[in-house]
Amino acid sequence: MYLRLGYTLYRRAFLFGDKMSDIDKNVINVTKASLPPFDEYTEMLRDIWDSAWLTNMGKYHEELRLKLRDYLKVGSVQLFVNGHSALEFLIQAMDLSGEVITTPFSFASTTHAIVRNGLRPVFCDINLRDYTLDADKLESLITEKTSAILPVHVYGNVCDVEKIQEIADRHHLKVLYDAAHTFGEEYKGRGIGSFGDASMFSFHATKVFNSIEGGAITTGKPDEELMAKLYELKNFGILGQEEVASVGGNGKMNEFAAAMGLCNLRHVDSYIEKRKLVYERYMENLRDVPGIILPELNPDVKPNYAYMPVRFHGYKRDRDEIFAVLKSVNVNARKYFYPCINAYSCYKDQYDVNDTPNALLASLEVLTLPIYPDLGLDDVDRICTIILN
Ligand SMILES: *Cc1c(COP(=O)(O)O)cnc(C)c1O
């Protein structure tokens, strides 16, 4: 039954499908793009005009790549036109085969990137503590066809990286992280993009850090070979003027995007600081309410406050009622992630969503509330009052 409901609401569940008509001054959306001061960006445009170098790994592209390597505390970075294509090219570069174990509780991109590489996703359930892949259920899903694990640091919650790595090592599997939600985070002092074989970041307009559209692949130790392969793949597989070595595509980040990334990078720490105030205000307002389960910060993680996921479990109103009431006062919270990926119309025939009961439950009970740097604390109070009453 929820399945049918799922398809009807399917399109509405995605922020990225929004039209401009949803963007109105009186409407509070789940997120809002962070922008640098206008003049900072236009100053960089002057340079682009003077050089007439618009794309194809220009000067801003290289500057952003190096600055991100430092900021993210990783060994190497390759930039892409968006996070999804970064992930697709990464999977291609890794030369995987057969099955990839992943989570059904994520954005469509994670699973699509596997399938579009001709591989079969195998869904592992999540834990209900932080909604990341349940590492205790991982090993039973490994078969002789498994070649990699693709977990997601969902909402900025860091996966059990140690346990996942230990299992992967024992079975000789690659570990690729979808780190789209974890820009700037650290785990035990290490950049979050340094775990596993590689990680993908998204710099989409709606993320903590944006380059309008953009993405990156990072590795812990410098990995010249992988970076060269990714460079080749994002540029049509071209090796030199007279040699095309692989079946690549076009995944290049342009200079306008790189310039936006450079401007936003100067301010991203203050964006995160402001998000923290919003996050804390929600926590103060909603703490100790029976039936409302709030996120818990992991003391080993330097957080980025990317999302405000609240779970309504046995509360006087269910998640969909809260969603509708907020909507009626122009507050657009989001049902991230509903439906689960294994319940999408394009996958449902091959999977049973009941095989991942925690992901199913989370998809029905979690609501992500609006959070962005300049969301007013009075607006947070207003949203909480509506939820509580
Ligand atoms: C945003 C996002 C992506 C895709 O990134 P784009 O830059 O929009 O292509 C992938 N996975 C997750 C979990 C995301 O939130």
C-alpha cells in the first residue's frame, strides 16, 4: 500500500526536481543555496573574460582542486561537473564487476551510478541510530560476485568506517563512499574523504558547500594512478592529441563553477557556524519530547550540520501529518529519503523493500527540517511550535 503512495509522491520527494515557482520569499524551503558576496564572484569573472578560458581544466579549476585537497585533508582530489558523474566515473575507473553492496536509504544517485555502470546493487539495511549502512548486516550479503561496498554518510552521519574497512579487507573488496553530505567533516581528526579507496563529494547548490553544480573524488593517500584515470575518463578518455585510450565521457568542471567554489570556500566555515546555531535551536526546542527522535552527534566527528533529520516514532502526529501541516504554512520540510531506493518504480520489481525494514521505517518516519546558514532562529522557533502543537 505504501508502495502505491510512494509512486504518487515520488517526484515531490526530490528537492532537485523543484521548479522556480516553489521559490518564493514567504516560503521556507528545506535548504537554500549559500552565496558569497556578489562582488567577490564578479571580480573573478573579470579574469575569466580576460583569458577567455572557460573550461577544460583552467586556472580556477586547478586552484580549487589544490585548495580543496588542503581543506578536506585528503591526499588527492579530482573535480567533476557534478557529484553524480564523479561517482559514475569513479565506479568505471575502479573496474568493478558483478555486485556492489549499498544502502537503499539515500538519494537516487547512489544506486543509479552502480546500475548505469552495468553492475547489480545489493541493498544492505541501515541502523536506526544514525541511518547509515548497518555494518553488522554487511557480511551476510557478500557473495563471490561482490566487488565493492558503496556506503553513504547519510545526513553527514559518518558510517562505521572501521568495521566496513575490516570486512572489506577480509574479502578483498573496494570501499567507495558517497560523501555528498559530509563536506568538511572529520572523523578522529582525519578528513572524511580519506576513508576507503575513494570518496565522492557533491558541490550542488543545495549542499553545505557549492560550486553551483560540481563534485569531486578524493582519496586518503595521494593516488596518482586513480587521479590520472579519472582525468582521462572525465575528458572523453583522451590521453593525448592523437590518442583516445578509454571510453570516457564529459565530466569536466567549468571555470565559472570553479570560481564559485573558490568564493564559497572562503566562507564555508562561517556557513557551518551559522548552521550550527540553527541546529542547536532545533535541539533546544524539540529535546525530550516523547515520540520525537533527534539526531545525535558522534563525539569523534567534526560535524557540518548539513541536515536536520527528525524521526516521528509514536508521536501524537505521524510524519506525513507534520509534513502537511508545515506545508500549509509555507514551510517545505522534506521526506528524505522517501521512498527507499529499492521501492522506486525502476527497481521495485527486482527487490523487496521489506528486506530492509529499518530503511523502510526510516523512510516513513523521518522528516528533514529546513536548515541553512541564514535561516532565522525565530523561524526555527515557529517551525518547532507548529510541530509541538
Ligand atoms: C546530492 C547527492 C548526490 C549527487 O550529487 P550531485 O552533485 O547533485 O550530482 C549523490 N548522493 C547523495 C547522497 C546526494 O545527496
